[in-house]
Amino acid sequence: MLHKIPTIYPFREFPEAGGLMSYGASLRDAIRRVGVYAGLILKGAKPADLPVVQSTKFELVINHETARMLGITVPPQLLARADEVIE
């Protein structure tokens, strides 16, 4: 905690590593979709014929321990809406 700057990241791996919070598409879900696409292509599908798929699963992850270390009070309503709260 050298600079103590609260930051919001795009992937859950950042708050798992000590960042304050993240909100964004599920990286795990995106990787799974890449596997599905690769499987279809390997089975002979033409990439141009495959549909473009946007993420539908978004995650809010809050590292409550980091918030306390930064002196930030996270509103209970935000904690309740989070997909995961890291204590």
C-alpha cells in the first residue's frame, strides 16, 4: 500500500490480488467461449459464419479488507449487490 489509491479494475483477479474492486465481464466465461469457438472451427465451421457473441455475465468483486486498509467505508447496499466480497 505505497500510494493508497483506490482503483476499480476490469477483472476479478485484481481484487483477488489486493486491489479494491472490479466490475467487468467474466474472464473465465470469455475463456470458455473461446474454447467453444475453437472447437467449432476444428470441427470445420468457417469463422466468418460464426456469430459474434457479447458477454452477458458481469461480476462485481469487492476486496473489503483493502477498503478497510485504505480507510474507505463501502456502503452496505454496494456490498449486498456484489457477486463476491473478499474479507
